[in-house]
Amino acid sequence: MQNWDLLHSVSDLAAAPLNRIAENLRQATLPFLASSALVIFTEDCTGRPQKKAGAEAVVSRVSITELDRLRAAMPGEDPWRTSAVIAGEEREVLALGYAPSQALLVLTDPSLTAGLEGAEGSEAEEEALRLLTYLWRLTARRIQEKVTDAPPSYLLESRAASAERIRVTAELVDQHSTTLETLLAALRSSSMNDAAARASVTDLAVKALVDLRTLSDRTSDLVEEPVVTAFERLREDLRPLMHFSNIDIQFIEPPANGRALPGEVAHAARAVVRGLVLAIAEQPDVRRVRAQWDCDGENLLINVRDDGLGALTPDSPSIARLQQRVQAVDGRMSLEVMQGWGADISVVLPLDPPPAPGGDVAVWDLAPRELEVLQLLTAGQRNRSIAGALHISENTVKFHIRNLFRKLDVRSRAEAIALAHSAGLR
């Protein structure tokens, strides 16, 4: 792999949006390390914890449970070749971790290519793994930065996607649990003679039930974070500032039994406090800052105070940006400043999404064709499938979807789907 090609790959990864980052990383690795698919698993992106590129047979079937098991089995974050069940099949994989965010990279069916000039055998493999490790760590840091600095639109879409995934998972759990429980009842029936077969199949069904319940619990865990854990991550985020500045940051921890935070709320809360502390640190004569979290069961309550001269203003650019982030998760922020006595900032972040503004489909005033498009969209159809079902062009579908976004006052497909479900549209 030429140095010039590597620089291009690094540049592409550094500028990649989250929805393209897996594809960019795979393209960067192909010159020296081929794979059938590349999968990134990161819990920082609560709405879409998987980012995938490559063979459809892998990327369409790989599950969070499979990735979670592989991550739990890893001896460390260095490259690890092993055999694991991915996308329902036993495959050779190359896995790498990233300790700061517990992110996981998986390459299925990895093999060296001829892209490393002058290197052969074990030397070529070592060089390939060094390059892969470098590119992966760059990618993992990029994901962390994108999530940390996510704009309000990302937070809204991610929250809607998280809620939709929970709903779908709950439906699947109910459906398959009923099926398996019925199967267990039949197999336990005394009218069946083959006791050995009955015992064997019963064991399999019990294991399937346990796995299914585990998947449901794991999915819920991915979109929530214990409030104490979220606060500890905030402390770690601010540790460098405490080390390199003369400001003493005092942390008032939330109650240990406080309600778990939705992932987007936890990310927004940390980003808001970091932003406030940085804005305060730019003011003169600040020696102490106090950051406090509390939880009343319905809201995360944040309070940040300083002992400066009260130079912070509500209309400063940094405060305005933080206001947008707070509003993105339906929160509110107030700033009180007393000249000579410092600033007192309060933030309230609701833990539950706001109720849908349009509980009745009729209030949206949709044309018949727009309603048809929304129904197919809610059923999970993509633009091409919608076009085929309604015998219209994809451009016409896009036109109707733009009108739907405007009438429903949403910004993404995930938000439109979540709103339609809340109104009972199926």
C-alpha cells in the first residue's frame, strides 16, 4: 500500500459521516486485507449501534447478540483471529477492540492481499495488522467525536430509532415467546411416547427462550445507561481539564438508585456539561466550578455553578449552541448571572420522548397518495419498493416523502415512522 493511498484513506476516514464510515474503512483496508464484510459495533451510537459494509449475506443478518458474545470473549483490544458465529454461521473472523468506548471491529473471512510492497509471509501480516489497527483507532475516535458533537438533528433521529427498535424487539419477543411456550407445552404432553426426543427438544426450546429474553434485555441495555455510569464518564471526560487548568471542578453525584438514562439523553447531558465548563473556563477569575446531577424519575436535573465575576451571558455563541442541543431532546436551560457572583446554570432533560403532537392521522391533512406512502414507509419499505407497490417512480416517492416530512413536522424517516406508530398507523 503506497503512502499516498494511505494518506487518502486517512483523509476519507477523518471526514466520513457516520452512515459512510464502515464503507470508508473497508475500502481503506481492501488494498492489504480482504474480507467478505466489515462490521463496527459501538454502543455510543445508541440509535444505530452497528455500522456495516460488504456482503449482504453478512451485513443483513449479523446480530447484536453475536457481536456482544465475540466482544466478551476477546482477550484484549489487539487484533485477534478466531472462529465465531456471525450472521448465523461459523466464520473465520479478525476482531479488534477499542478500550475507551468499548467499540468492536469485525472482519469476516479475512485474507492478506498483495498490496504491501516488499513484504512477505509473517512480515506482511504484521504490517497489515499494524495498518489495520491504526485505521481502526482513527475510525473509533472519529465515531466518538461525531457522537459527542452530534447536532440536534442526529439526537432526534437517534432517539426515534432507539424507540422504534425497542418496540420492534418487544413485538418479536412476544411473538416468539408464545410460539416457543406452545411448543414446550406440546412436547411435555404425556401423549408423546419418545421421552428422549421430548427431553432433547425441550432443552433446545428452553435455551431458545433464554436467548430470546437475553436479546430483549440486551437491546434495552443498549439504549439506556445507568445514571451513575453516565456521570462517571462525564468525570473522565473532564479529567484533562482538571489536570491542565487551575480550576477545581467539584462533582456532586446523582443518587445511585436514579432511573437509567436513555442513551441520547446521557450523551446530550455530558456534552452540555462539558460545553458549560469550557465556556466558564474562558471567563476571568474562575477558580471553582460545581457540577451536579440529580434525577426526579421523569427528568435529569443538571446544575452547574462557578465562583467567577458573572461574565457569562445567555446570548454568547457557546451558550446558544448548548441551548440547541438541550432543545433537541425536548429539554430546557436557564442561566442566572449576578455581576461579581458568578453564573448558575440549570438544565432539565426529560427522560421520555415527548407525546406525539398528532395522535389522530386526520389532523395531518394527508392526501390519499401521501397516506399510502406513509403506510408503506411505516411497514419498513424502502423507496424502490414503495414505487413498485404504487406503480410510481422513485422520484415521485421522494416528492411525497418530502411533503410528509413537512406535514408531520419531522426531519427523518425514523421520526416519521415513530410518529405514525404512535398514532396507531400500521
